[in-house]
Amino acid sequence: MQLARHHVGEELVVYPVMQKILSNGSELVSKDREAHHRVAELLYKLQEKSASDPDFPKVFDDVMGELRPHLRDEEETDIPELEAKLSREESEALAKQFSKTKKLAPTRSHPYATSFEPPFETALALITAPIDKVYLR
């Protein structure tokens, strides 16, 4: 799932930069990590289901209900604030690092990993990624 990879990329690459350079970075990151954890728990439930399961639509709606406000906050507040503090070169380097990290990230949601603060979360994400690749074959 691309969403699981996206979340790990943000956690490992974007959030540390937000914490470092934004005056309210720690507050934003804390809020975003809480949202990621809630979404990860719901994604975990969703990925265990088949589209033909009777409760699949409800679980999918639950995921989207948590995800939409989080995405709106990131797109309207978090990322614009971060971009305003970065040079074009810094922004491009961060985007490149984010893209690379997503390629190494797990392909499935692991809510227990988002329960930990970095660097433990980082280690768990990198450990679970190869397992996901074998499991999904």
C-alpha cells in the first residue's frame, strides 16, 4: 500500500525537518503522528479484508474519515509552513530523500511501529519492510 509507505516516509524524513525548523514543529509533528497512528490501525484492519467482505465498505469509510482531515491539515498548513522555510534546493533534496525512503518502507500498515518515537520507529519500519515483501508474494 502506497499510503503505508507514504506515512513512513513522512515519519522518517519530513517530520524531523519540521521539528527542527518550524517554531511549532513539535506540536505539528505530535498531532500528525497521532493521526498516522489512528490511520495505521484502521489500515491494518482494512488490509486484512477482502473487497467482498460485508464490512469492507465501512472499514474503508473509517480509514477515509481519519485520513481526509489529516491530509487537509498537511496540504493546507503543515507543508506550506515547511516550504516557506526551505530554499528551493532544500525542498528538492527533501523531496528526493522522501521518495527514496518510501521505496524502502513497508508495504503494509504496522500500527505497533507508529506507537514508538524515533529512532525505534525507524528501526521497526526498516525491519518490517523486507518481511512485507516476502509475505505479499
